[in-house]
Amino acid sequence: MQSPRAPAHPPLKTEKSIQIPPWVELVIKMLQEAGHQAYVVGGALRDFLMKRASSDWDVATSASATEIEKIFQPMGHYSLKDLVVGVIIEGHKVEVVSFQTHQSQDILTDLSHRDFTVNAIAFDPIEGLLIDPFGGQRDISRRIIRAVGEPLERFREDPLRMLRGIRLACELCNPLEKRLFRIEQKTLKAMAQASGLISKVAPERIRDELLKILVSPKPSYGFDLMRKTGLLTLVLPELMEGYRKRQNRYHGLTIFRHVMETLDNVRAEEGLRLAALLHDIAKPRCRKKSPKGWTFLGHEKKGEEMARAIMGRLRFSN
């Protein structure tokens, strides 16, 4: 499978003053002094460019996992995955990822297999070189989530990326301005086409993305995107049962829309937002027509059973 082509312009030295934490710079320096390429990559770099706080720093390198472990042996390290090594340096954790994770030997090929353009940016603090082959900075400024290269290929590589893209659109919103990122049209269309692949993803990974959407500045935006792409029907079909289902005369909103409004108006804590998400989950199944309108008798008891089943399915803690 070919890597997506980068735009024709070469990598440029940044004009920005990017202040990388000293322990991250030390990791880069040690890898380079051992003869390897090494760059800051990932969400922390994206967040820095957006002037957002971040504490999770990632480094991509041409070194293999074995070589990474050897270089940082005196400082302490632990294996996270086959080609990812966690390095403990000056009391801080840095994840060091081998290019081989993406079957590549250089940073451009590595970036070409990352999920979204806003995450496909690299920085060498020693040389002062910012590498942005897919227009990630441009998409940040335009508030766009766009897949790198061909969206369907990226989603086939890891279907969880569909949920991650929706989560980023919610999460990267400025809480003060309430300005949301939008998902680029081709990327959104590919999510709808590939939505069925989400069934191949471990429930624990789906759960973690859902929780991040729940505590984002506007979770209803994420659930609406999930609904439009078909992901919600596969991940939380019980929630879709309330879509366009009217309530009684005391409720002006449908069941689904009422849940969305509740989510947006509850304090952004996991437990509270999860309770808001599931509080009326059984209403569609208990909905009955009476002379006085719709009734939902027993929905709280049935809701408890359904909430337990949903949380069990998504591997929440007992």
C-alpha cells in the first residue's frame, strides 16, 4: 500500500519559538547522539501550536525498540507495545515510538500513516525544524479535522480512528469561544462508509474514546456526528432508539434531544456525564400511548438494567 503523497513544498524551518520541555529535548538529543533520527510528534506538539496545555509528549525515532531500551537503560524505561517504549527521564514520562510502527524508515513516511493532518506534524528541537507535509497547521487554523491521505485507508488501518476524529472535533473546541472543529467532508463520508469496521475494535478502546467525548466542551456535537455517520447505531444502539421519539406535553424535546441537552448542561465530570447519557435510556422501550399522551412507566427500573448491560458491554469497572 502506497503512502499518501505530501504536498510539493519541502519541510521548512519554523519561525515559531517552540519551547519543548527540557526532558523531551534531552530524549531527542540522546537518540540523535546515538545516530538515530528523532522528532517530537503527536498531540502535545499539536496542542502547543494551538496554545493548549499538554503533558503527554511523544517522540518518533528511527531506532528500534531494542535500541531505544539500550539507550535509556540507565534512566529507566518500560515497554508499552511492541515498538513503543516509555522512558522515565527527570521524573517525567516520554513515549518513544519507533518508525517501524508504521513500517517506515523516515519521518515523512511515518507521518503519512498517522491519523489526521493535525497530528501529522513533527519537530526537531535541535535543528529547529518543523515538518508539516500534509498541511496540519493550515487545518488547525481553519479548525478542520482531515484524514491524512485517503481516509478509508487510514480507517482500515485502525477503525478506532473514526471515533478519535469525532473526539478531536469536540475536544479541540475552545471552551471560551465555543468554536468547534468540523470534520472535512471526504473524511466524514469515509466514516459513514467504514462505520461497520468499528465492530472489530476492542470495547475498552471504544469506551475510552466515548468518555473523552463525554467530558469535552460540547459532547452533543460528538454524539450527533456519531449519529450522522452511523457509528452511534453500532456503539450505542440503545441511545438511537430515542431519536425522533416525542415525549409528553411536559417535554418539548424528543428523548434523544433531551439527553443531548442534558449532557451539555451537566458539569464535565465522567460520572455525571455518564449518568446524564444513560438517565433516560429505557424511555423508548417503556413508551406507551395513553389518552393523556405518551407515558414511560417503569423506565427508571428498566433503565438501571440497560445501563448495567451497556457498561458491561463496554468493559467499565464493576
